[in-house]
Amino acid sequence: MPPEPTSRAVPPRTRFAPSPTGYLHIGGVRTALFSWLHARRHGGVFVLRIEDTDRERSTEASVNVILEGMRWLGLDWDEGPFFQTQRFDRYGEVLQRLLDAGHAYRCYCSRERLEALRAEQMARKEKPRYDGRCRTRTGPPPEGVAPVVRFRNPVDGTVVVEDLIRGRVAFQNRELDDLILARADGTPTYNFTVVVDDLDMAITHVIRGDDHLNNTPRQINIMRALGAEPPAYAHVPMILGPDGKRLSKRHGAVSVLQYRDEGYLPEAVLNYLVRLGWSHGDQEVFSREEMIELFDVREVNKAPSAVNPDKLLWLNQHYIKTLDPALVARHLAWHLERLGLDPTGGPALEEVVAAQRERAKTLVEMAANSAFLFREPEGFDEKAAAKHLGAAQRPILEVLRAKLADLEPWTREAAHAVVTGVAEDAGAKLGKVAQPLRVALTGGTVSPPIDVTIYLLGRARTLARLDRALAHAAGAGAAEPG
């Protein structure tokens, strides 16, 4: 791997520069994570820049999704967000500077001529490129033609990219055409705005997807025409689907907020993404602090990585089990609200997490399993009620209700003693007491341990639900033939 350039400014300045033309996909998030980690490890600055010059496709909704996704993941930025559409005056200044210095020129070639040129070159099996017709053009401009502005790319020599991931990559200038810096309507193009932004924002390290590698020599040439030293580059390989093909919507969750909606913790998503192309020995689980301490962009693999949904689910379950319950509770609250539940209208969420964490792989699952703690079940599961809430169970439920009504203090340990005591007095196995009680309190047969369930529901809800179950049992008994 190439060494880190020694002439770079310290601390480093990295950036994440998404285009707000759609959702924030996981490939972009991984790039943001790598850039964020590099800045954090070396005490640098992480800049967020919104590249919104595509006015037809850029939307405010997409900007909000980007910001929401970054905040959810905890990828905090130090500067920005900067918007390219607010910097058009600056791009105009630099464009004029290039024109005045002879590094750019106005091109009056029509769309029809360029399309014909492209067709001819492809027919000859040549790489389509502008032929430089207007490079040396003199005389007055043609009337009624709005020109584009092209960069006067060097015709000789080599551009060498010392990529921190891929190593040395060389491009011949003769293979690079005179790219357009500004369109006929004056709007700047991607390759030009990126250069101006990276220079103005003093970016020292550009970490981005390898689909931008072919843009890099063009951007380097523009920077050098402006008398600037290019930043260090690291081009990250793409992410593939489980089938080895380019990641797309057909592979399922590709938007980072879709992972949130499906009940994944941000810690699990970040841990998962950092391992897509980077490793530290055989270690699989990394805390945020460990990522910052250990991540080295020069150790990112050159080959693409494939997503593994099972690995993400395993990591999510690990973090649900091991993270501070208070942290998980903040995310659980959001999922409870999505179910129309009031997270403050039940037991403390930290205690809910502690009770449910061994039984849930996602927060969606945990929220659904915990709904009975925040609202009355709509009814009893038919099969469960037929088996556990009949006339035969009514005496035990009555004893349980009486003892729980007098229970002091209302603790898990005290509730456990009541249930086991009732079972012993009745000469029954614990399940013969606990399961009817569980159905009475939750409407079904699945819940945390019965003493935890009693404790979390609280006295008022426990007694009210027992009363409803006793009424059901009385009705069931009356319906049985004599």
C-alpha cells in the first residue's frame, strides 16, 4: 500500500458530499463512515457538503433524508452542511480566472455536431471525446449561440494518482478530453464544483467510491491549473449484493433509514458497514471507540465486498443484548410510537429492554412483543383462552388476584413468591399457574418471565386484566354443558 503523504496538512480534513437526488444508500453511508473515522482518528475535521447542482433531481426531501440518516447514525459533522447552489458566485469567479489564464475556453459546437462526432468515433471503435475544435478558435462568436466553457486539458504527459487504497494509477492526458466546466446556461458541472469546493474547504483527503476514479485525473488537472496541490485520494470499492451483482433495490434494504425502520440499531449498522471491505484481524465486533482507534483507510480491501443480511441481523441482536438498556430504550421509544403507543404510558423503557432483550433480534420485534405493556390487548388469543381461561382455571386466577391485590412491595421478587406460593398450595406445577396468568395479563402465551411481566405491568393494570380474565372464565364456565 502507498505511504500516507508526508506533506499533507495535519490534522486532516475529510468530507462527505452526497447528491440529494434520492435516498441515502448504504454505499454512501460507508463512504461517509470511512471519511468520518479518518478525521476522528487523526483529530481532524469532517465536512458535510450537499452537491445539489442537479436542480431537476435534487429535492429538499432528499436533503432531509441525508441529514436525518447522518444524525441517526451519529456521524456528526464539524462544518456544514454546505450547499453548492449557494456558491454559484464563487464558481463564476474561479471560472473567469481559468478563462483569463487560458486554462479554459468557450465552445460553440452545437449538440448536433457533438452527437455526429460521437457517432463517427464509435463507428471507428474509438473512445468518444471532444475533438478540440474550439480550442484555438478565433474571431467573433457566432450570433445566437450560448457557449459552454471547457477546460483546456493538457495534451501531453501523465496524471498519476497515488491512491491510498488502490496504489499508483496512471492516466495519459491524451486520453482525457476537454471536459465542460459550465453549461450553456452558466450552471457549473460536477467535476468543476468539486474542485473549487475541495480547495476552498481545504480538504486534505478525498475518500469516495471507486466509480469516481476516472474523474480524479480531470480534477487534478483543474487543481493544478489553479496552482493548487491536489488532496490525497482513496477510492473505495463498491458494495455488491449477496448474489455478487451490483447492489440495487432488489436486494432489499439499501437505504440507511430503511434499516432504522426495520429495527436495526445504528451501532449494528456502523459495525456492519465498517467490516464491508476493512478488517482488523479476526475481530467482528467493534465499538465506535474501537473503530476510531483502529481504522486505517490504507487497509481497506481493493476488491468489492458483498452484503450479508444474516451478519447484520447477528450484530443487531448482539447490540440489543449488550448495549446500555437506556441507549436501546431511546430507539425503542421511536418504534413504539410508530405502533401508535405512548412510550411514557407504561413501565420504564430501560426495564422493558432488560426484560425483552434476549427474545428480540430487532427493535420492531421488541416493540411488537412489548405492546401489551402500553395498551390493553384487544382480546384473548382464541386457542390460548380455550386452554387456559376456562372454568377449571378460575379458582387459581381468583387466588392470584387476591394475593396480588395485597402485594407489598410491588417487586419482581415478591411477585415470584406469590406465583410459586399459589402453585405449591394448589399442588400444581408452576406452569399450570403461570400460563393462565400470562394469558390473562397479555392476551397470549408469550411474554417475559411471569414475575417480570407482573412487575412491569404494575398493580392497577395487573388487577384490571385479571378481572377481565375472570369475567371471561365465568362466561366460559356458564357456556359449558352441565
